[in-house]
Amino acid sequence: MQTDPSRQPAIQVPNQSGSTKTGRFSIFVATATLTVMGLALYWQVISVAGVNWVELLTLPLFGLLFGWIVFSFVTATAGLIVCLRPSRAGVAIPATDERPLARCAILIPVYNENPRQVFARVEAMLESLNATGQAAAFDIFVLSDTTDANVWLEEEIAWSRLMESVESRCAVYYRHRSDNVGRKAGNIADFCERWGSGYAFMIVLDADSLVAGHTMVEMLRRMQADDRLGILQAPPLPVGRESLFARLQQFAAQLYGPVFATGFQVWAGDQGNYWGHNAILRVDAFRECCDLPLLPGEAPLGGHILSHDFVEAALMVRHGWKVRLATDLTDSFEECPTTITDFVIRDQRWCQGNLQHSSLIVREGFHPCSRLHFVSGVLSYAASPLWILFMVLCIVGWSIDGWTVDGATATEIAGWLGWSHSNALLLFVASMAMLMVPKIYAWAVCVSRGRASSFGGHAGLLLSVVLETFASILLSPIMAIYHSRFVTKILMGGSVRWSAQQRDDSGVNWSDAIRQFGTMTLCGIAATAALALIAPEFLLWFSPLLAGWVLSIPVAVAMGSPSLGRLLRRWGLLLIPQEIIPTDIHKAYHEVLHRRHGPPALAATGSPAGFDPFERVIEDPICHLLHSRVLKAGDASVPLDDQTRESIRSLMADGPRAIPATLRTAVLKDGEFLQELHLTRQISGDRGWARVGRALSRTPRLQPRTSEQASPPSKNSTTAQSGSG
Amino acid sequence: MLMGSRVNPNLFAFLTATKQTITHMTTQSIFSYTTVKFPGPELTLVTGGDDCRWEPEGDDRRGNGAPVASHVDAALCDVADYLRAHGICHPDVIQNRCRTLVDHAQHASGQDSHSQNGVDLRLASLRLAADWVGKLHDDLIVDCVSPTQHYISTFDDLISDPSLLKRERVQSLGVQDQLCRRVCRVVPNAQRQPMRHTETPALIGPLRRQWWTTKVARSWVSLRGTAETLCRVVGRRPISNAN
């Protein structure tokens, strides 16, 4: 089963199947042809009034941007053709396959996530695995990189409660890293180095991932069936959120996703991509190939790789392993941001990570498909500023034409530029069609497969598509501005903050929206006014762009509104199959969440008011014992220096709440010092923290253990010997 | 029900051992809370429901310089409370353990109870108690290669059941069965196997100066070879000699 990758040559490319080669060739030819046609049309448009040097600059820019949307369109078309084909070749292993399953670790890296929801998901997946009868093949690792002291302690408490209440043949381990080196990639690498040898495969999940047991078993079976398969990615479907923005994303991903994913599979074949979670990986191959290289130069574009997934897939492919997308696997879910702000915060991280990949595009040894994945990631963000640059250059080019042609009115120049010309109209319609037609493909596939009822029926589905299209037109300019800002900031050397995601339906109030989108609104109003004054003929053409900016504040509030999302749900709009018939795994998750923490709103919040886990770990011996055992097991104790200890001792007079959040985590990592605080608290009884502070300040410190102290009363006496006293 | 009688602190261990009996009595009675008050300034055994603890009398019952009979008594109280907080409620265990731990703390410091700083002794005793509880975990998990990587859930229930701890060896079958259900591994044993280092891939050829210089050098060699050949063919001197 296990192969020895060290025997593999540095670069191997598995033989491609005939269909993949044909698919790639067809997509390349179609993309190239349509792009050249578009360029020819564009040349005709700009050459009406003569071509100036600025317009010449727009030509390659247009080629790149138009080619990009053409490629996306052609991919979707390929997906449509495959989806409508009567028999789709699958790689499913027959259910009668009796081979015992290899050992598989399920990794759940967490970073300051809501522990209640994380462990409720763990419990639901555990129950789902138990139901398959194959739980013994799996072990779950909750790999915490949490830096918030309270969240860390709540994770420990949630883990211990889970262990007390659940009986399963699948073990659940909890590990907290003292230092989150390498972020998520470093977290997973740490697992591979310490425990990877015990497992043939690992399923990597996100903190918000929810995958059914039968899906995980099937993923494992498929990996076992193909010795060259390095990564198998199950497409994660976003579900479970209620805001309008989240429901739009959920609907779009569930309806349009399959067509695009199938088209992607047509050209990617065995050189597919990995999206960082909801995928199964071969541990040996990962350990051999996927140590992330350090990029030359300084951050933000150099240094440690932030978005690890694409690079890991490329490195696997580089060493001859297959990376595939299992488009037919179901019940693999994730959650999505609920507001534009949360989405933007997430995008900011992804943007820096993807832009870093730009330097890998031109590095040796990568498969062309892997390079295309990198390009795709870069263009996801760079396309926005490039479009804006393209429009600016067009306007400048138009202005230059205006200056060079004496006495020409704006209307005349617009006419020369061809805005009313049939070629320009054709180009515009073609561009719009490239963007909109894939939505029709997806609708057609859904209807042809008889799945319209899963999306609220034929009328509901159609209305939802229209609504989603309208919303995406409004959102695009807003996102374009943000993406442009991120890209500019990163290219100018600014780095992004890597913070935990906000995953709850928190909504957006008007004041926050005004604060965040006020500038954008003013810019939109100014641009509209300027255009109305200078060239009112262009107003209609630019109206979708300008409307998004001018209406950004109400759009942000409406998008973040859970009540609006629920209202549309009641009206049967933007429905997804899981909202009509919840899956078993979701039912299990909500049942666990409710059983343990009450209503969802309560479970989504942090600690109950007045409950301070940090205070509790100092006061409560059981909680302290749990923490010290977890710290000891993970070998993660990091002693504080004497000066910091002294400052904390002085702060303790006002109680643990006086200790700032940054120091709290440091205290939790120092097992010995925490014990000092804990024990001092014990002798202070109910007299409050002032007593603890005084005791800490005037008593001798707990000295490092002497050999005599280190071996407390004889080992035999650890068991009770009644009467020995 | 309120009972009171004088008690010598030295009887602490014995009286602690009677905790369960007292608790039982109180639960039998119609009163939900009982204070067994022993006349004198030293200690008061307070029981309520399942709780039972020794407290020095008066407001300043547990601080430094409190009117406890001695630092040793305070340390005994602390350790007893601490063990009970861990769910170790069996009187025999408390009786035995408190005395042993405090004695050990005194012995380790090499001082007698009168000259030793009270807080220091109490802290040292508590530290030994904490160590002992940790060690108890390790010793209970006898089957594991690395007991430190384990945590016993519902530890309190296990320890508070006297029948389990009265056995000669904890690893007897019945206890092991119970332990197996309650012991959970925090993490498995690590077997370090490092990731294979990946060098940063070099830039593709055209983006490297070396690639161009090599190309140029090769082209030059090729050109020179062609020129030499041509020279030989036409019978003239080679170019290199001319240079």
C-alpha cells in the first residue's frame, strides 16, 4: 500500500488519460480562439478614432482580462457537456470492496474558533463515523493553535466533556501548540512529524468543516484503491448560515459549483488542486513532498508561504502524485462568511497568500496545470485592479483623442470610440454573456437532472438565479475596490493581519456600515456626478459599477441581515437542498449543539457572562489538573522569564482579570508558574485576590523542585492503604 | 442540627475520616446543612450535603497569622481541602495523605513547624499534594507507555469510591475496567519523523542571468566551431589565432 517516494525521481508526470488530453486541447483551442476574436473586435473598436499610445497599452490588458473570462466560460461549457452526458465516468469503489481500511487521522486545525461549535462538529462526525461501523480506522486530532487564553481553556474543557460523554472506537485527541509556527501548514506539518508515522492517510478539515462519516469512509476507500493518488479533494459546500449574503453564496456554490467543478476536472485531471480542507492526503507522500519552501525576499510576497494548499498540491504533482477532485462525493460541508466585512477580512488573508504564488509560477519543476492553478489564484484578486486600470486607461485614451481632435464633442468622440458601434456592442454583449451564460448552464443542468425541487421548485429556482445575478452585479464593484486596495497594499509592502474568522450570523448595523463604506459611497457619488457632467452618454454604461459604490452602505446592511435571509427563505428563494431536507450530519450537529449548549444563539456566543475560564483554571483544582495534563502531554510548557513572572505576581492582587490577554496565554503555557498561582490561590481561601497578591509578593517563591520534592511520597502510597496512617 | 465539641488538632486525621459518617448522618436528618463545631479557636468541621471541610474559626480563618493552632494545622486543612476538591473524599485516603504530605513538606525544608514560614509550608504541602494527584494519574494508568499523555475523566468519581482504592493494587481487574472507560489519551505517543526538506525551486531559465550567459557561451562556442570549420574549408587561419 505504502510507496516509497524517495525512490521516485524528482519530477514525474503520470500518463494522462486520453480524455484529459482531449479536454485540455479543446479548452485551450476554444479559449485561444475566442480570445483572439475578442482582441480583434477590440482593435476595431479602438482604431475607429485612431490608436494612441495609451490605447495600445490597453490591448494586452484587455487580452489578459478577456482571456481570463473566456477561460472561465469555456471551463463551464466543458462542465456542462460532461454533466449532460448520460454516463459520467466515476472512480467509486464498489461497496462490496472488503479490504480493511488503513489507518486514517482526521485533522481539525483550530485557531481561536468557537470551541462549542468545533467540538459539537467533532461529536457529530464521531457519531456519523460510528454509524458506518468503520470508526476504528479513524482517529480525530483537534490541533489547536489558539492564542486566546480563554478560548484555549474552553477547548480543553469541551474536549474533556466530550471524552466523558462519548464512547467510540475512534479516538479524539487534543493538542495545543505553544507556538503557531507556520500557521495552519505548520500545524499540519507538526502532526505529520510527530504522529504521521502511525497513519497512512489524513483527512484535513477546517474548524467549520462538517463531513459525513460515509463520505470519509469513501474518501479513504478511493485513496486505498489508487496507490498513486496523493490528494483527493471533496468539494466543500457552504451551508448553515442565514444572512442574505451567506445564503447568496450558499445558493451560488450549490447551483453553479457542480458545473464549474466538473469543467475544472476536465482540464485538471490528475493534476488538480487542493483547497486546504475537506480533502484526504497520503501522509507519506505529504511528508516527502510538502515541506513548504521559503520564498525568496521579504514579506508580504516573500518569506513563509501563507496559502499552503495550492503549493502543497503543486509539490505533490511535481513528485508524480495524482491530485484529484471528487466531484461526485456528497455531504462535505463548510460554512461561509455572513457579512461583506467578514468576507473581505477573509479575502485579505487569501489575497496575500495567492499573490505570493506569483513567484512560484515562474519556478522550475511545476506542472503546467499547477502553474495555471497559481495563475488562477493570482488573477482572482489581481483581476479587479487590472479591470480598474483598464477602465482608467480607456478614459485617458479617450481624453487624449479628445485633445488631439479639435472641436470634437464628447458625443462625437464617444461615437468615434465606437460605444454606439456594433462592434463595441458585440464585445460588450460577448463579455456579459461569458459571465452570465454559465449561470444558465447550471440552471439547465439542475432542471435536466430533476433537481429543481431541491432549490425550491422551478419558479423559485429561476427567481433565485435572477436575484443572485442582480446581487452579484451590485457586489462586484464593492469587491473590486477591496481587492484593488489589498493588491496595492501588498505590492507596496504592507502585510495583512492573520486573524481568526468570524463565522456567526452577527449582522451589520448602520453605524458600522457607514463607517466602513462611507468613503466608497462618497467616491461613487463623486464619480457619478463627474461622469454626468463630463460625459453623460457613458452614465448608462457605467451604471452597474456606480450603483454598487453608491449603494454600498444599504447593500452591506441588507447583505448581513439574517432576518432578510430568513424572509427570503420563507418565500422559497435562494433555497439549497440542505435547507429543504437537512442532512443527517447537520441534524446530528444541531442536536449536539442544542443538547450541550441550548439554543443556537447561545452556543454561538462565547463564555457565559461572568465566567472567566482563566480565573477558573487558577481557582479550580480539576480545571487546573486538566490543563496541566494537556500541557504535559503536548510537551508544550514554555517558562516565563523572572521579570514577567514578577509583574504578573503584582497584577494578581487585582485578580486574574487584571492580567492582560497577551500575558494570560503566556501564563497558561508556563505550567510551573501557573501552579504557583493556583496553589497560592488555594491558601488564600475566600479572602479575595488581594490576599493572593500579598501572598505572592511577600512569600518565598516556589523553588525549583529538589530531587526530594520531585518524588513525592512513595509510589506505593499513591493507592490508598487504609489504616496506614 | 448543630453539634459542638472541643477537638485537638492532632485528631484532625481521625475526624476527617469520620466525614462520610457525618455526611451520612446529615443527609439522614431533615437538616440540609450541618456544622460540627468543636469548641475552641482551632478548627471547625463544616459539612453540607456532600461537602465537608475544615475551617479555622472566625473571620481571619485561613490567612497568614490567622488564629490557627499552628502552621501545620493550616497546611493540613489546605491539603485536605485540595484533595477533596479533586474528588478524593475517602477518609482513609485523606487521613493518610494529609499527614504524609505535610510531614514530607516539613522534612524537605529541614525545619520544624514552629520556625518555618507558615505560607511557605502550606504552599510546599499543597505543591506536594498537586504532585501527588498528578502522580496518582500516572500510576493509575499502568498499561500505558507514556502515562503523562493521558487524562482521567471523571477522576473524582473513581477516587471517591473507597472500594476502588482499598484494593492492594489498583491494576486489579475491576479497577482496570473502570479506568479503561475513564482514561483518555490527550495525544498518542509521538514518533518523530521529520518532513523532507524542500528547497526553493530555482527560477525558470529565461529569468536567470546564468541561463543567458550559458546560452550565449554555448552559442559563441558553436559559432566559433562553425567559423573554424569554415576557415579550414577555405584554407585560412583559425579565428582564435587571429585574436
